[in-house]
Amino acid sequence: MKNKYALTTIIGLIGGVACVGIAIAESGNLSLFINIPSLLIIVGGTAFALVMSYPLSTLKTLGSVIKQAFIENTDDLIEDINTIAELSEVSRRDGLLALESYAENSNDLFLKKGLNLLVDGNTREYLEDSMVSEIYHAQKRHRNGASMVSLIATLAPGLGLVGTYVGLIPMLVHMTDPDSLGPMMAIELVSSFYGGFLANVIFSPIAKKLMAKSAQEKDRSDLILEGILAIHDGKSPRLIREDLLTYLTKQEAAKLPRSKQKAPAEEHAGGKVIDYKNKAKQSKAEQRGA
């Protein structure tokens, strides 16, 4: 599994900021959009509200959480399916202990854990419970990280409204003083602008990206878990591959060779075609006749 920069996140962020920046530049006066009181209300208020909402141990991870939105995990489910099918062949041929060497050399921590549990001879129930627990806690960490970013996206527009009140209330009081109306109205409008910009252009899309990545990781973990359990149950590589192919989208399945897109219902043996479904029916009929 290799990591690379998520071009969609980078393009979206740069494009969104650029569009707003060009619109501001076209207004002819950039200084109108720089307002210290508005920055204090939006940025300072959001930061301290975030500090109040989460423990320090969680806040320390905010930087790394946001960084994850700019890194794309290029998981190849087809490669994962092929790997699990090959491991099942090794285990059927040489036994589960033969998987130990692969586990030692694997960089995939979740797959490595599953293989080690197999090699140690744990029961199916313990193996499944342990790996499901691993998935649950990983998802819990992801939810906590995404919730911090989501909170920022929620707080910014609300504090923009607070900034609007800060500018609106004195403005209404000093309606008879035209010279004071301009600066107060600037606080009112620029605060709303800052809040909407931070929420809708930056933090809300980042939160959505983090949740999408979390869902993608869970799908892959579920695939590996099902494959590990199938190896434990001694299923054939062909059946394991057939079961795991259901995790692929239509676009991913279309990349497979035609012979692997669907598991065959029949196989050739000695020049004859063996239909396993009909063979099973015949076997049951013979048992009833006996």
C-alpha cells in the first residue's frame, strides 16, 4: 500500500481559494477584506471553542488528521484479493504455519495481525472478535478526527453571525454618526465572509474527505477480515476469490480478466465438464435412494 498526494483535495482547495481571491481582487480593494476584529472573532473564537470541546490528547492530533485529507491511500482491492487467494493456496498446501514468513515481511499491519492470529492457532471466534475490535477502534479514531474538523466548519459560520451582531448593534446605536457606520458595517459583513469562507471552502470539504477515506478503509478491512476467516475455515482459493469479488465496484471488476470476473459454475476435468450444482443434486438424490 503506497501513499501519494490526493490531487482532488489539492486542486479543490487551490481552486476554491483562487476563485474567492480573484473575486476579491476584482472588487478593486483588497484591504476592505482585512479586518482584525473579525479575525479575532472567527479564528480566535473557533480555536478556543475547539480547545474547550476536546481533551489535549485529541487536539494534538488535529494537524495529522488534516494532513490525511491531502494523502490518498491507493488501496488496490484486486491485489488484496489475489494476495489472500495465494495465501489460501499456501495454507492448504503447506499448512497455516507456512504463512508466518509472509506475515513477518508484510507492511500491512491489519493483514499481518490476521495472519499472526492464524499462525498462532486461535479459534475462529477469537480471531474474528480481535480483528473486528481492531476495525472498530480504528473507525473510532477516524470519527474523532473528522469530528474536530466538522466542528470547525460548524463554528465558523456561527461566529460569523456573532461578528455580524458585534458590528450591527453599535451601528444601530450610532445611526446619527455617519463616520462610525463604515467601520462597524465592515466588521458585520467581513465576519460573515470569513465564517462562510472557512466553513464552505476549506473545513467542510476536508471533513467530508476524511469520512470518505474512513469508509474506504473500513471496506478494505472487511475484505481482509472475510478473507482471513475463509482461510481459517479451509475454503478453496476459488471460492474465496468468488466471495471477495463482491467488494469490487463495476469499474474495478471490469479490469479483471474475463475468466476471473465471475467464478465459473463448472470446471473441466479430464476432458469432461463437471457441473458442481447438478452433481450436488445427484448426490443428494442417491443418498435418499439409499
